[in-house]
Amino acid sequence: MTFQETAKIMAVFRAAYSRYYANIDVEEARRVTTLWASMLADYSYETVSNAAKALIVSSKFPPTIAEVLSLIHISEPTRLQ
């Protein structure tokens, strides 16, 4: 997944959890997006997006990288890292 694709997913999180992201400035958003992009680089946009959407409908709190990866590994159990 690219930085630009990660930014799309982070924009969805920002919309879904607007209160959580309300006070994050541009530089902090860039750092967060860079971290997420590096941690999820081995996965497709579609895979991460599907996991993110599933977490949004099941949690009132923003998901963590670990939660996204956990859901991906549950849905793709044969994938090796």
C-alpha cells in the first residue's frame, strides 16, 4: 500500500472518528500516515480498506495498526509475514 492510499484510509478514519482527530495538525497527520504506510506496505489497499471498514462498524474507538493487522490475518490466515 502506498502513502497516498494510506492517506485515503486515514481520511476515512478522520471522518468516522472526527472527535478523535479534531486536534491533530498537518504535521502530526503526516507522521501518523507515514507510520501506518510503513507498517501496512506489504498489503493491498483493498485488503486494508476492507479491514478498516469492518473495524469502523464494530468499534466506537479508532482502530490501531495492530487491530487492522489482526483482522487481516484472521481473514487471510495463510499469509506469512
